[in-house]
Amino acid sequence: MCGICGIANLNSGEPVDRSVLVRMTRTLSHRGPNDEGFFFEGGVGLGHRRLSIIDLAGGKQPIYNEDESCVIVFNGEVYNFADLTRDLAARGHRFRTRSDTEAIVHAYEQFGESCVERLRGMFAFAIWDRRERRLLLARDRLGIKPLYYYRNEDFLVFASEIKALLQMPGVPRTLDPEALDLYFSLRYVPGPRTGFKEIYKLQPGHILVVEDGAVRVRKYWDIDYQEPLSARPEAAVDEFSGLLEESVRLRLIAEVPLGLFLSGGLDSSSILAVMSKIAGKDRVKTFSVGYETAQSGEEDSNELGYARLAAASFGAEHHEYRLRAAEFCDFIPDLVWHLDEPMADPTCIPLYFISRVAREHITVILSGEGADEILAGYNIYRRMLALEKLQRAALGPGAPLVAALARALPSEAARHYLDLALRPLERRYTGVSRGFRPELKDELFGANGWSSPENELAAVFGPYFEHAKDAAPLDRMLYVDCKTWLADDLLLKADRMTMANGIELRVPFLDHRLVEFAARLPVGLKLNRGAGKFLLRRAMHDRLPPAILTRPKKGFPTPTGSWLRGPLRDMVRDVILRPNSACRLFFNPRALERVIRESEGGKLDRHQEIWSLLVFEHWHAQFLGGRQLREQPRCQILAGT
């Protein structure tokens, strides 16, 4: 796990400025605290920061092929590198190291651009082909590892994080209003946008090639729901269990200590069950986070009891951390710096602190991300399918009854729900994460010329729904969430918060072979009788405590709402309503005041909207405003919290 960056001058042989590339690379030092390396050749330069995981002595990058005609910098892990190395050695390739990085550069030498199709793992890499004068950038299939780029007519620059790109003269620090519009609707920016105009994410499952002064991007992999599995449920459980165990076993390959983020939910507890089976007598190290002195409304945010139950069931070496409101508040500027993009997911903060604790014990951590998106774990899928049934009634013989019901409903919320039911799925479903309601967004943004929320979201989700148009409604939603929410929120925050502490995160549920298998499952093996992840529950029914198997989906809760209304109330006003705030510049001040008052009074739950505004304010200050909000008073935490 590392940080990579590079510069390619497109139309001239002008040498890369060494000082710029060194500065870019060292901006990524938190991602790779163990070493750094560089490659310079005319108009091309590559930089690398290393976190040593495999081949500790020989894996220093950049790495070359036999005759040094190709050179690579790499971030990630290729879990099938041993098999790939044996195959390539049999074809005549000579290896100098035991690293997975060298396997990639030889695979490129043998197979060209299609080498990515032979890699099993998580990766973002750059290969410079010195003979062909070709630069290849690649990102893994699901988007576990990040890769950003900016290009103009003179150069292309890329990096693992945006902050490294911003070290390059000529890269603009300009707000993208369309991306920001999407941020306030979704609480994250869906790719390929970032929040910065003209700075893009290389999308998951894509490669980018620079050759002869031209840049081209193409997709090399996608999720296919078109070949449904016909196996009996018992056979599907067996195959799924085998794939999951294989995926976990591969992700235990390392020359450093490993552990597991354990929430006590079904996903991470299942990973613990498999890890414990593989480890035998060795105890698995587990790490959980909770919150100190929970007040009214905060008890539901603590899942430590379930995590302890899971850890005790498998004899794990368990570690906990309790996060305080003051730590939560004081970390916000650093959070925004690590994220680079505006992303309003408060669970980033507990994830950062438990990563910091874990780093004292291990270097590689596994987690349960991805199970909900491939096996239908979120409650919203059940609600959307219920609306599908209502829509069929509204368009069929039951149409008069539904129309009469719509006129008779006294509740505005109920009428809105029925209105949703009458829309096609692709216009109704906007993912598992929502920010501002359209009417509040219109009031807040006023006359700033923001686009219609419905149109903006249709532009993002519409092409994904169209691509999966022949799949079942549930699978269409899963596909959309894998392409947006999973890649641009869950995996982004997981990468940033772990790498901020120099930890490599591995996600067994997102092994691409497991994802491909899950895509082919009948809907009933994913969502059954209103319960998601049916197949996973069946696979774990005799391995996990019943309390964990049957507990409802909880997510990764934080007491954000009660903290923002209580001990962090003054901070909210200081940041959002200060006279020179970006929020006042962009948004209607009266609407801002009303949102904060409603939150403080507990009349409405506004914590998601307020958190979105806080993150935007800090992001704008750090990346666009040339300042940080460090001068604000430190959070004054009320007695008893």
C-alpha cells in the first residue's frame, strides 16, 4: 500500500521539474512512511511512497522489467501475484524481487494493456513504456484504490490524492459548481467529478493511456447480471462460502501483522469467523470504536457490546477506542485535508481514530465493506421494491383505487411516498445516501443558478440504470450503488482514514470473483422475506451467535446529531455563520439560520445538512480560500459529555 504520482509532458521533450515531483511525492508521505523513490526520463517523471507489506527488503519502487524498458509505480496489492509470477517465469521472464509489483510490470510486458484483466486485487498503478513512449494508468475493478488526474494541452499529471496534484504549477484550484451541486444532494461527489473543476477520478475498472500526445480512457471490466445462476440454494451457499474463504485467505498474505475492524455486525463478524478458521490457534486482533459517556439518543450509536460478543466467540485479541465529542470536533480540519474532496460522512472520524489505535498493533487491516452492495443489505432496497409493487397496481387494474387513495391521503409525506411509487425506478431511486431535500436545497441556494436536483441526479444515475436495464429491479439498484456510493463514499473514506495512519485496508467481500458470483445470484438469495444478505446469513447460521445473525442492519452510527445540537452547538454557529464564511457567500443566510435553529431546537433532524455545510466550509477554506479555520475557538464541551 503506497502513494503514487507522476507527470507526463504531452507535446514537448521538456524535462519534468524534479523539485515539483519530489514535492508531490512527499505530500503523500502519510500513505508510504517507509521509503520513497523516483524515475525521471525527459518529459516523464514518476514518484512513489512506500508502505512495506510484501518483500520488505526487495520491493522498493520504481521497479523495472529485465531490460528496464518498462518501469512501474504501484499502490495496492495483487493477491494472485505468486501464480502470475510462476506463469510469467515459465514464459521466460526473469524476476529480481519477490514483490507483486514486479509481477505487474512483467504482465504488461507480456500482455500489454490487457494485463489488468489478469490481476486479482486492489490497485492503482502507472507504467511507463520507454520503447513505445506510452504511459498506462490503471485502477482496480471496484475502485478500492484511488487515482486522480488533471490534463491540459501541455501535460498530464496524476496522483493517489488530489493534494499532490495541487503541487503542480498550472493545476487550477477551481470549484466545480455541478460537482458541488451533486455533493449537497448526495453528501459525496460521484465520479468522475471531484469538486475541483477539471480534476477527475479515473473510474473503477478503467485504464488511461497517454501516447503520441493523445489521451484515451477505456473500461476493461464491469458487473454483469445477465447470466443468472441456476444452482440449488444449498449449492449456492457452498460456492459462496468457498469463494469468501478463498478471498479472506488471499488477503492474509503479508509479511507484517494483520487485524480486523470489528463492528459486531454481520459483515465484519463473518470475516472474523473465516479469519479465525484460517488462523487456527493464532488469535485474530480485532478493533472496535464507540463513544464516551453516551447521553440520551447516543446509546444506539455504541455497538461495542456486539463487537465484544463476536470477539469473545472466536477468542480474538480485542481492542476498543471510545471517541469523545472534543476529539470529533477538533479533527474536522484534518479530516477535510485527508479527504481532499467534499464528503459529508461523519463516520470518517471514528474510522480515523480506530485506525490510529490499530496502527499501534498491526499494519494490515481487513474490513466488511461491500457486502451490502453485492448482497442487498440496506433497508432502502426493500422499501423501493414495495414501491415497485404499488406502481404496478397504479398502472394496472388497481389504478382507480390508487388515484382515489392519492386524493384522500391527509399527510403530505404519504402523498410524496405515493408520488414516488408512480415514478419509474430510475427516476425514483437515488442511492442509499441523500443530502438536502430538493425544496430545502432550492431555498438555501436561492438565485445561484443551481440545477434541478432531479435532473442532476438523473444525469449521474441514468446511464447506470440504462446499462443494467435488463436486470431485475433489485440488481439495478445494486449496480448503481456499486458504481457510485460504494466507490465514491465508502471506499474513499476507508482508503483515506486508514492511509492517514499508514495502514493498508483489505476488503474480502470485494474480490471481483465474489462480486461476479453475487451478481448472478437469484434475487431471493440476496433479499428474502424483507431481510438482506440472505445467502451470507445462511452461510454463517451455525458459525455466528444468534444475536449477531438476527440483528437488523445498523450501518456505522455516530452520535453526530446529539453532539451538533449539544456540545458542538457553538462551533456550528462559529463556522457556518461567521461573517466571512463560504456558506454565507454561496447560500441564503436566512435559510442557514433556520436550518441551525431547527437543529438546535430538536424540531427536525438536520444533522446531515449541518454536517454537509461544515465539511464544505472547511474544504473551501483549505483548498480554495487559502486559509484554514484553525483560528476558531476550540470546541467548548458541556459538562458531563
